[in-house]
Amino acid sequence: AQTVTQSQPEMSVQEAETVTLSCTYDTSESNYYLFWYKQPPSRQMILVIRQEAYKQQNATENRFSVNFQKAAKSFSLKISDSQLGDTAMYFCAFMKLRPGGYNKLIFGAGTRLAVHP
Amino acid sequence: EPEVTQTPSHQVTQMGQEVILRCVPISNHLYFYWYRQILGQKVEFLVSFYNNEISEKSEIFDDQFSVERPDGSNFTLKIRSTKLEDSAMYFCASSASPSDEETQYFGPGTRLLVL
């Protein structure tokens, strides 16, 4: 069974600084996706970024980028130029790909990020 | 931008009562999911639904739970006889637009409180 581990329950960062959130996962699969979702105080789950395992290039979305180390099964999220609106719970999630498209997400326990002015 | 919607946003019910949580997935999506998040815990998969049938369910999704797509737009989760431990945030998600097959988009959630 796949597992996702986020070893940092809480992190804090000053506005405009850079912060990295860690995620490791355990799988024997070779074909999968990884995601970071953000959950602000409103508790809505918002997609931040995704990475296909077959791609060597790290995904980037504006101020958000990942460091995907497939051999190490590591998938960290870097937030550059942190903003107050980045304050949220961040969940790392794993998806095993299967034919048919109905693939469940397996979530980590989350990292609570606080951005301070 | 299209989004997943859920109603109600909050529901309070008595133990043993039936509740129905409603979701309207993104219109051209084909796969639908329910997840739940007990306060302070991780998000857990409940069930996936495709082509009008359940494609996978977790061990949480026992006989007290059911899902339905009663028309072309709604996707519902029914809990027949609620228990205290069903208190949680319930998220609906959908995926598989033609250009973005694997990403699941979540609704804002329904906060269920069972007393």
C-alpha cells in the first residue's frame, strides 16, 4: 500500500522569504502522479501543483516549484516570495495511475504553514 | 472558471438520522469522488464513481453509505443512519476533463456535525 509522509507538522516563514515543505512517499509503482494541495482556513482544497512521475523536469507554477527526487521518493514544495495569503495547511498527495481514470488520492497528514509579516 | 459546488456548507443532525450531501461536479468531468476529513486528521478517500457505478470504495464506505448521480449534474452522498464518528468535513471532487484527466478538483466541502 502507498503511504505519504509529511514530517513537518508546522512551519513558519517571514513574508517575502522562501520556505520548503517536505514530503516523502512509499510505493512500488512506476507510473503515478504527485500533488500539492493547499487548504486555507476556509478549508477548501485548492490544487497548487502537480508532477507526473515519468517527467524528470520539476514542475513550476509561478512562485511554487517542486523538487522531485524519484529514486529517493521525495517531493518537496518550495514557495518563493511568501505572501500572507499562503498561510494554509499544505497536503502532499499521491495518485497511482490505473487504466480507466478513476484514481484515488492518498494524502499526507499535512504541514501547517504560517506566513508572518 | 468552472468549479465544483457543494451543498449545504454546514449540516447538523441527530445521531441515527439520514443525511444527503450534494455536489455539482464540473460539467464535462467524468469521474467523481467523495473524501472526508475528520477534524485535525488527514483527508481520506471514501469512494469513486464512474459511468453510474462505484469504481472503488474504501473500508470506511460501509453499508451506511451510498452514492448516486440522480440526474446529469448532481452527485450525492447519503449516510443512512449517522453516527457520532461521521462528524467530519466531506469533500466532493471531480476529474477527467479532456485536457486535464488526472487532476481532481475539489468542492468547498460540507461540514457535518452529528450530535
